[in-house]
Amino acid sequence: MKITVAQINPVIGDVEANTQKVLESIKLAQEAQSDIVLFPELTLCGYPPQDLVYHHTFIDKMEQSLQTIAVHSKNIMTVVGLARPNLGPGERGLSNSAAIIVDQKLVGFQDKWLLPNYDIFNERFYFDPGQKTQTFTYKDKKIGVLICEDIWQHSGYVSSRYARDPVLEMEKLNPDILLNLSASPYQYDKPDQRVEVCAKTARTLNCPLVYCAQVGANDSLIFDGYSVYVDQTGELRQLAKGFAEDHMHVDLSAESCACPFHYDPMSDLYKALVLGVRDYFFKSGFKKACLGLSGGIDSALVACITAEALGPENLLGISMPSRYTCDLSKNDAQTLADNLGFNVTTVPIEEPFTEYLGLLKPHFQDLPPDTTEENIQARLRGIILMAFSNKLGHIVVSTGNKSEFALGYCTLYGDMCGGLGVIGDVTKTQVFALCRWINRNKEIIPWSTIERPPSAELRANQKDSDTLPPYDLIDMVIRSYVEDYLPIKVIAKKFNIPEPEVRDLCRRIHRAEYKRRQAPPVLRVSKKSFGIGRRYPIVQNWLKKDPC
Amino acid sequence: MKITVAQINPVIGDVEANTQKVLESIKLAQEAQSDIVLFPELTLCGYPPQDLVYHHTFIDKMEQSLQTIAVHSKNIMTVVGLARPNLGPGERGLSNSAAIIVDQKLVGFQDKWLLPNYDIFNERFYFDPGQKTQTFTYKDKKIGVLICEDIWQHSGYVSSRYARDPVLEMEKLNPDILLNLSASPYQYDKPDQRVEVCAKTARTLNCPLVYCAQVGANDSLIFDGYSVYVDQTGELRQLAKGFAEDHMHVDLSAESCACPFHYDPMSDLYKALVLGVRDYFFKSGFKKACLGLSGGIDSALVACITAEALGPENLLGISMPSRYTCDLSKNDAQTLADNLGFNVTTVPIEEPFTEYLGLLKPHFQDLPPDTTEENIQARLRGIILMAFSNKLGHIVVSTGNKSEFALGYCTLYGDMCGGLGVIGDVTKTQVFALCRWINRNKEIIPWSTIERPPSAELRANQKDSDTLPPYDLIDMVIRSYVEDYLPIKVIAKKFNIPEPEVRDLCRRIHRAEYKRRQAPPVLRVSKKSFGIGRRYPIVQNWLKKDPC
């Protein structure tokens, strides 16, 4: 039996274009003489469609597409994902389903059982859990179909305690093949896990498992692809491309040949960010980006990622030096641009800065300089970036990293300006590691950018370390408190940091909530990013007084 | 039997302070010789605690508080809300519960059955549905306890199709009294509904119902109070204060005396917004606000609300005229400030604007003026507002209305600056109505502000109507498309507007998603506000091509 795994990159909400892609994949599968063509979860609307599914006309549109797809499914079994009305019992009235079409006939649906409702997942908002276990017989094979999370419970890799295990229920039906439609977001160090989950399921069911993953980025979420075929022993036999569309033709009767998974975490992180930028731009019809090029490490990294995503000809670096900008910064910015091949233009902010200081002097009298003056500089730069964006059509990419977002070491409406926070889920420690990785063969980012102490250059001789603890400490606390919800006492003990220091950092994280609420969406690459999937009140008193 | 309804205003996450309030209310109830003291939903952490409940130490803290509360509950039955571990089956491992303490002993818990998971509610993220129906016997009365949504299903006022109706299950146990702990957000024209829901439940159970509501604002959500006592015939007997803490002592044996609900929608809308501002500031420890005072109607309304919330002495109006600001605007701004008694200071933006035009000229060459120059003015004003905020500690209140947010008729990082979008869920039509209501007895807002055609004054002789359809049309489409999810065809027919015009407006609403994602939180007063409770992808193609 031959199966074509159509690892496609849908555009959210574009049912028409996504259907077109499905038809092309069916044609490819037919040409490859496949028996089955398998698509990712929610193929027709893309994952996640969010509140679009509340529009009846949107749901209707998918139903109509299904008819078109059926017509084109001659001599093939097509398994395609969609959202559809649930007329049975259930709170929300919709199902996240796979439609099974056999030789032009819609033979049934398999509804997703386990609806993840944590972190970035909120499927209980929209869908009701499936009720029916079944197999579909085709060419004398009993074919089981499950959707994404349905097989994760079985390996324990879920942040939920589901009452049922669809894999064990499927086991009773003794399928010959299991198909899985997925949309599983990229996460640093996660792809390995996914193969494990597939292997465990295949071993339990004692049948091969073919897993089709969505690829592409949708707002904050990046889907890495890497669709999987494991045989009944759980051995990985085929792996689709990472971070690109792919049609993987699986022949279940082919000789055994293990396919090792060579996973390079740093390379994948970089590819994920590049894909995140590319899809944000291309799927929304834009192609040009600009960014504030400070000569610092964050903007250097974002420039590399954006130049790779859009082509250097579509990137404009804007250098906006002030009285505090050192020559090294200016030179580094230019060297980077030369190395990557994008243009830089310079708009000094000295004059409007002086102007503003004078304008505000009568109002502020003799109050000493503080972050006000620093923020004015950052915001003057924001205005320039946005003016370029408005006038010339470049989208501003924002350069803040996760460590800064965590502590609020960033200026709202200043350096936080932009359509997309490219490295907003990348800690400063990871920023350094990524830059060294980029330079692994030759100097692309000037080494001086990487090696000198980080500075926002918003006052004379400023260094990040003047007001922030060391970044490795900050990043440990972010991981422990934000990503793992560890208690402060435990973090203090684990890393041998005084408890009050940990508490101060955690308080600072909460205090910056109001800034992050107005941040651009960030590309999610960790298991808990700021933004989507993290919901804290702005006004709250937890940790403000309590020794917790 | 006497019941004290402790309608309190908790601070989210401040378990210690909330517990203190509980102890004070118990004392008041004891002094009033009440048999029962009833608190709102999730009393100890405030509603909604969001991801704070993922911290074990946070949950532990509530458990500890319960012991303190028990110690203080001598000779009284205390019914208090909290989040607690669910050790039974369930996906999330927590319950939204009422603890029942009788004469210093914790006698049991009642877990919430129906967990709303739509709009601003996401209780399935955190909690498992309750399983047990029970009554608690106290002084020979069988007392049933249900939590908020549990009684709503029975009247059909829910956006969900729950499988169970707790009221009908409770009916089998034949309770003598039903208590309900609630946290039900204010919504324009909703308080009536709440009384109806209580009345219907009381009639079904043929017993009196005492309903304790949370009061106070938490970020975007405003809780209006108005706790309810209805007798077994469903007649409204007592109503607690709206928009303020209250202790309502209910005597179930008192003679019948109906209490009519005089509901004034406009007055309540105003009070809601005032409470929203007050709690945002006071609960986060701030007391001073500033705003850009343009002389237009939106900033006038926000000034009224903020002056009322914080006292005029804590409000600073900043007038930032440009070459396009007419004298009438300047005069109106000053008149309003004089009427309300707050200070205004003037910072003209002409010089930095000229400076910026010069700075950018070489880069933009001879491209014609467009929104770029308009946005620069708005952003220069944003910088000034934020500089006052940084230097003097005022929080900027943002003045954009819902109609502008809907269509993106506002400048990101410009007039969208601020900590709180005070009228971001108030349509322009409602803005006019509210201003006329404010002026019902005397002129507070200059009539010329209300009566002249709205203008952003960002270019010569600009009027909103140059680029926007009439506001009544915009607001009809917002209500129909955003709040009711009506199909475009239906909207066109309903209001007799050409279909392409409706479609253009809806597209424009989607296109502005990226701006709204970076907007300050808005005070929610409608059934569907932008921000919390509305989740649309930024990058998506629905409606971009399709004739839906």
C-alpha cells in the first residue's frame, strides 16, 4: 500500500487557496500511484483558525470544498482535515474532523477526541470531543484515523489528564495502518519527541503509523513539518522535510530501511525563525522589511533572519545614532549590512532629541534625567521606523529578545515598535548562541558585536549590566518561573541564588505585563512564550507582598 | 433565616488582602446576627485569576486562608469561593469551588459544574467540571449551593450547549434555599437579564435564591455588583448596590415587599467606565492620569470619566496643537478643563513636526504627503504623553473608541498610546449619547465639541467623514458582524446597505487586527469587545477574496 503524505502550508482562512493545494496534492499522489493521500489537521482552513470558525459561512465554505475534493479523488482515498458542524451532543457545536473520501465518495468523518486546552491551544473554545472509534476499510486494509493530540496522551507528553486514551481504544479494533493528521507547533528541542510519540503508538497498535504534519507559520506559531512514517516496530522509516512543503511517498511494502533523525537544534531554531518571518510577510502580501540597526547583537540577529527570509534586497536597515552611539556600533552596523548585502540608511536622532528636551524642559523643570530621556530616544527611533513603513511600505520587524520582554527592559512604542517580534521568544543566552552559530564558518555578524558587553546606548557609557542581573541568571529564572512554574523557593535552591533575588526578578516579570500586552506578536519557539498561550492579569497583587 | 450577602471587590491574586476582607465581612454578618454569610465566586483570588492558578504556591495559599476563615466563622455558616486542587478525574486538576464552613468547621465543597468557555471566559483552561449534587443542612434548612454559570443554563442565556442542567438536578434534592456565588461581568443592558435568571431558577426550585456577585474591575472586565435576592415565586425582593461594595442583609422570614429594578442603561454605562478606570489605577497603586486633550469628543468623554474616577486634581490634560488644530478645539479643551476642574498644559508639536519633516525629506524625496505625515503628528503626541508619564508618574489613558478600533482609524504608537483604553468598547454612537447624558443638567462638555463634525485634525480641513462611512452605519456593522457574527449578505439585507459596502467594512475590520493586537486593554462593556475574548488571526485570508 502506498501513501502520499501531503505536508502542505495552508493560509489561515483561505479555504479556496487551501483547497487548490489539496487538489494539486491529490494529483501528485495519483501520479505516484498512491492508494491514499493524507493531509494535515484542519487542512482546509489552516491551523489555528481561531474565531473564524464562529462564522457559519466559513464552515459552509469548507463543506462545499469537500464536494470539490471528492470529485477529484478518483481511485484514491483522500483524508483531509476540516472544521464542521457537530449536530450531536456537545457544548460548542463544532468538530475538528478528518473527512475520509474513497474513490470520489465521502465515506465518513473521524472527529478529534482529545482537544488540547492549555498553553497556545484552546480547542475547547471551538470544538466538541469526538465520540466514535472506528476504522475505514480500503483495499482490504483496516485503516484507523486519529488527529494530532489523540496519539500524544498515550506517550504522556500532554499537559492535561484526559479520561480516555484513543490509542488504547483503537487497539481493540486492531487496525492495519494508523493515519494521523497533525498541526504540532515547532518548539526548541521538540521534533525528537514527536518521533517518539509516533513510535510508541505504532508499537502499541503493532501497525505502521503515517503522520502528516502541517508546515508553515501562522502569526506566532511556527509549524516545522517533519512528517513521520514509523513501521509497526516503532522504527523511523521516513521523515519529510523540515520547514518546507513536501510530498512524502510512503510505500508500506518496501524493504525495511531505518532513517535516522539527525536533529540540529540550533540550525532548526534558525530555520524556524526564518520561516516565521517569511510566512508573516508573504501570507499577508508584504515583501519588504525595515529594522532599526543599532550595531548591537539583537538587531544583528534579526537582520540575518529577515535577510534570509525575504532576501537582502527586501531589507532596509535604518541606523539612528544619538549622542550616545559609539563609533564601533555604527561601523558594526555597516559591516553587517555589507556582509549580508542589504542597504542601510542613516537618520540621526540628535536634532529631534535636542528639540524634545527643550520642549519638555519647562514642564519637567529641574527634575534629574532618568529613563524618561532614554525612552524619548527609543520612541523617536520608533517614529522614524514607522514613517519609513508608512511611506515606503516596509513592515518594521521588532528586535527585542525574550529576556528583555521578561523584565520589561524595553521601551513601549520605542524599540517595541513593529509588526512582528522576531526573537521575542529567544532568550539573550540563545541570541548569543545563535549568532555564534551563524558565524560558524565565516564572520557574518562582526565578532565585536557579539563579544562586547550588551548596551542599549541610551545614556553615556550605559551597559545592560548596570541595571540587570547577568543574562544567564535571568534566563534561568525565565525558564524556571515562566516556562516551568517552579516556586521561588525551589528556583533559589536549584540555582543557589538568594531567594529575595529570585523573588525580585519574578515580581519584575509580572510588573512588565502591561508592556508585553502591547508588544507585537512574537514568534514562539519555546514551550512557553510571552503573548499567545500566556494569560496573566496586568493588575494583580500576587508576589507584590507575599513571600511565596 | 438571615443571610448576609458580602458583595466585595477583591484584588486579583492578593489572597491575603482578600482574606482580610472576608474576615471583616464575617464580623459584620455576625454583628447583624446573620446565620449565613455568602461571598462571590473565587472570593480568595478574585475573578479571573487566569494563569496565576498554575502556580502551586498560589493554590496552597488559598487553602491556608480557608483555615483562618474557619477559625473566624463562629456560629455562622460561611460560603466562600476559591480555586483548589481536584484530586479526582478531570483534565486540568483544579476546581472552581465554594467552601462551606459551618460554625468553624469546613463541612464540604461544592464545585462549579458548568465552566463557561467562550468569549472572555476560559474556565476549561483551568478547571474541571464539578460532579456532585448535594445540599448542606444548617439550622434544619437544606441549602443548595451553585456557582454562577450553573444557574444560567436553565434560562438559556449561555453561549454553550451544556449536557447538564444543575438547576434541574438540584430540584431533585428539594432545597429550602439556593445560594449562588457569582462573578458576572457588566455588559450594557445585561443586569435585567441576571434578575430574570435568578427568578426562573427560584421558581423551578420553589425556594428563595440569594445571589452574591463580585463587584469591581479587573483589567478589562468590570463587575457591576447588583447582588440579588428573589423569593420562591421569583419576585425580586432585594438588590445590592451597583458598582460599589455592599453588605446586603437578607431576612428570609421578612414580609413580602417587592423591590423594583430601576435600571438606567446610560447611567450604568458611565458608572461602569468610572469603576473600570478607578480600579485599574488604585488596584495597581497609581493615582494620577494624563491624557491628550484634543478638543474632540472622545478625549472630552475620557476626561469626564477619569476626573470622576480619580478626582480632577489627579488628572492632567495635555493639549498638543499642531498647524491643523483649530481655535475652537483649543478653546473647547480649556472650557472642559475649567468645567471639570483639572489642569491643562500645552505642548505644541509644530517644531518637532517641522524637524521630522525635514529629517525625513531626503529619504522620502518627492513622494506626496499621505497618512505618514498624519501618523507622525499622532506619534509625536504619543512621545509627549509618555514623557509626562515617565517623568511625573501619570498613567496615560487612551481615548480611542470602538468604531475607530474596529476600522483601524487610529495611529499605532500615536493616539493608541496608554495603559488603558477607557472607551475602546464604546462605539462612536454611544460616545455621542454618553456625552449628551453627561450634559443632561448642565453643559460640562462644550456643546460645540459634541455638535461639530468629528475630525482627527491631522491635515487641513480634515473630517472623519472624508475617509469613513457615517458612524451609525459603521456601528451597525460592528454590532452585526463583530458582536453577532451575522453573514455579510444578512447584514446588507437587514440594513439595506449594498453588499460590497458591508464586505469592505468587514474586511477593514480584519485588516486592522494587527493594530488592535498592540492596543492597550479596553474596558469591556459590550457583549463582544476587541481585545480579551476575541481571537482572530492577524495573517489570514478570509474575506480577502471570497464573496461571503
